[in-house]
Amino acid sequence: MYKYMKRVVCVAWLMMVSGMVATAQDDSIRVVEEVEKQTLDSIVVTERTQNSPPKTLSPKRPSLPLRMMSSVENFFMGCDTAYVTPQKYNLTAQMELSYWHDYYFLRSSQTGNTMVIQSDPSVILGGYVYYSIFGYGAVWNLNDLGIKAGKTNGTSLRQSFVIHTAKFFAEYYTFNSGKGAEIRSVSGIETKGKDRTFHGLDSRCNGFSVMYLFNNRHFSWPAAFGANAVQRKSCGSWSIGFQYNHQRITFNKEELPDYIKEDIDSTLLFTKVNYNDYSVSAGYNYNCVLGRNVLFAISFIPSIGYRRSNITEAEDLGRSILNNISTDFNLRMSIFWNNTRMFSGLILEAHTYDYRKDKFGLTNTYGTLKYLLGVNFWRKPQRKT
């Protein structure tokens, strides 16, 4: 009996152990299956994530004022950056040291006699300040320092308001010249070795001009004469413009040296020339890139227009009023070095104005040689591309 019970217990114990082992094996298989399922699900999710397009945040749209300002800037200053590097700064400070010279050629159509007057050369110091495309300049005549009023050549202050853009250039200017002068020659009178000083000539001028450039995406007028852009490839452009110029020239015969006053041809003399000139110009401009950041530029712009002149002769005050066609010539040349932060260069300008009537003619030519040195400030934010 005892042996029988012992066998029963052993069999039961073996059956219990076998059941536990089987259960453990089933649990292990279920765990493995669950792990494999989770791994498979993770792989599927990863593949779906990788194949699905990335989620990007839409950029914040600029405000309406900023969009309008950007559109206006692109309209006026838009260019092909392969040819032109536009201004990268908002502010520009520019120093100018220049040399001015005027010539007056008087002629009598009745007698053929002539007189040439040359103003005293003027050394001018001043500068310009630019904000974006707008600029203001003021220069003073160093020759006037320490000289009594009335004895200078009247160039104490020259002012200019300018707009330099890729598409057009505009300027308003005002200046005086002429009081300090010298008689260079007079028909029929020997002047060599004699006093030729003349303080009786006074010229006051003001006006404005606007010029449009046709090839404005490739050619840069500011790079050539405004120094707030850099030309990268040589390029030219035709231009068309409009000018208004008002000038008043007075001539005081009593200031002539006595030996000239006594023998001069009276038909060469006048008291005042006062005129308003309206003209249209067309010309060609070319920028030649000599090297990295180095530019040579030339501009030749003749003009034709309508001039309303009042020429008062010394011998017959208030008699003659002349309306006629005007022809003038403007020549500019420059050479600049500009690395976008700093620039330096020379500008040569020459202007010729001609007045004529039946018995009298006057040609006024003045030239300017300018040295410019400038620095740019307040860098503009760079657009993200």
C-alpha cells in the first residue's frame, strides 16, 4: 500500500512539473511573439515616417509696410547682380575736395571782336551725406577765407540735392561763381604785362536735371558717379533726360581796368544776361571695369532745347529780349575704387552753355575736377534665398 501511494505521488509530482515547464514554454513563446510583433510594428512605423513628406513650418509672411518697401526698393534699385552689386548699406558719408574753373567767351557778330574772361580757380571742400538713394551735398570755397566780401568769386557755398537709383538720376543744384576773374584777351588791346584783374563779373546758377537709363539692370550710374553701387562687368547704356537751368550773369563795366575800359568795343559789353533754359538730352554712358572693384566711366550727353533769354546791353538798357534754340554739351568721366564698404575716386565734369543774339554772343564753360572719399554705414539686412 505504501509503495502504491509513493508511486502515485511521484507520478503526480512529475505531471505537475511537466505542466509548469509547458506553461513556462508557452509564456516564453508568447513573449517572443509579442516582442517580434512590437519590433515589426516599430519597423513599419519608421518606414512610414521616413517615406512620408517632412512636416515644415510655413514662413511668417512679412507685414504689409515691409512688403511695400521691398517692392519699391526692387523697382528703383533692382539689377542683375552678375553685372552690378547694389548698395549694401543705408548710410554713406562722403568727403569732396574739388577744383572749379570758369571761362566766358564774349563775341560781337557786328565787328568780329572777342573778349575772354577766366574766373579765378576755386578750391572747394565739403561733402555729401546719403540715406539710401537720397543725398545732400554742401561745399565751400577755400579761396574765400580771409577775403573781404565782394572781392571773392562768389562760390562760398554750393549745394546739391540728389537721387541715385538704378533706373534714373535726379539732381537739384545751386551755386555762384565769377567775381574774382582775369581778362585773358581783348581784340585790339594788348594786355600782356598789364593789370588784368576784374571783379565785375558775377554768375548765379540753379536748376535741376532728371535722366533715365535704358539698360538699368546691367549698367549702374551710381557706380560711375554716385559711388553707392559696384559695377562688376563692363557695360553701357543709352540715356534720355530733361534739364531746367536758370542763370543770371551780371557784368559791371566800371570794374574793367582803365586801359581796357577806354578802348574796348562797346558791342562786347552787356549789363545782364538772365535766362531760363528748358532742354531735352540724349547720350551714351559706358562703364569699363578695369579690375576687381576698379571702374572707369565716361558719359557724353548733348542737349537741345528752348532758352528764353533776356540780354541787356550796356549801351541800351532793357532793349533786347531773345528767345531761341539752345545747344549744350555735358561731359563726365570718372575712375573709382569701391569695395562696397569704402570708396575713393576722381570725377571730371565739363559743361558748356551758349547764348547768342543778332549782334552779341556769350559762351560760358565751366569745369570741375573732384576727389571723393567715402565710407558706408548701417548694413542692410541680407535677404535669405
